[in-house]
Amino acid sequence: MIEAQAMGAMGANCYLFYCAETKKAVVIDPGADGKRIYRWVMEKGLKVDYILITHGHVDHIGAVDELRELLGDVLVGIHADDAGMLTDDKKNLSSYVGSRLVLKKADILLQDGQELMIGKERIKVIATPGHSPGGVCFLCSEGLFSGDTLFAGSIGRTDFPGGSMNQLLDGVKKKLLILPEDTRVFPGHGEETSIGEEKRDNPFLV
């Protein structure tokens, strides 16, 4: 099961993905409002095993430490190439938007192709650098969490430090557009889309 809520001033989508049978869950990109996310988890009666991060920019990691403290026994995972963004306010861009976000280190350094079990559900890491050096997507039985790699009708910006348009487009075309066209896509901002829609209509990809 997947649920979404937009969090914080920049409206980054935070997702709950959980196994309906076991109630084990993962929180993806808790960008702000940690107490609100915690209440959301508690209301659903879920046990969160992981906080997974698509990339290390401030609007996607802002509530990580608050939430990990509220939840207790939880593991935080981010790709190795973005791990330093958690602990550096310049790398995560928070110092440029009027804050100084310095978080604890991740518990798990994610790698391309790695799979994690969420109860009886499986979630797979797909490395798609370009928006950031360690940007990833997460593929599960219900669709693709695309972070700021792929949006409805757009792709992630690549003008931040460590960004690369060539890398981003290469990853999207070789790793994401090969997925079945009916694969649902849950982006880091904005509305849900699908692989088929983006193959047909995304001006960056046609």
C-alpha cells in the first residue's frame, strides 16, 4: 500500500509504503513535519523499519532526525554518494535557504540493485544520478518512487552542485523507461504519473 502527503514549504512528497499483511512500513523522503509524519504512521498502525531517502537535498531530508527519534528502532538509508549531504549544510543546500541542517549519519549506504524487505514486500534501489550524485529511485510492487529524477512532464534540475544532465537522462532512459508502461510513478514533487505517459509526453524524453 502507498500513501502520500506533501510536506514543508517546498511541497516535497513524503510517502508511506507498507505491507498490508504485516503492517511493516518504510517512510520515503520525510522532508519536514516529523511529528505530522509520526502521527500519520501511528494512525495507520504501522511499524516503520526504514527511512529511505531518494537524495540528500534539504526538502527531502528535513525531518529525518526528528522522525528517527520519534520512531526509535528504525534504519536510515541513503545512497553512498549522497551520504555526506546529511551532515553538511552546504551540500544539502539548507545553508542557502536560511537554515543550517546537519543530521546524523545514515545507518545504511544504499547501492544500485540492492533490495530491502518491508514485511512481505520488496523494494529495490535503482541508482539514477544527475539531480544529485547519489540520487536513486525505489521500485516496489505498486510502482516507482522517482524522487527528483522524473516528474509528470519534466525531469529533475541539474544545476545544483554535482548535477549532470547527461547522467540524469542516461539513467532515466536506460533504467526507468524500460519498465512496463503501466508502472505508476510517484515523484518527489507534484502529481503521480506513469512510465507510459512520460515516454509519450515528457518533452525532455521524446
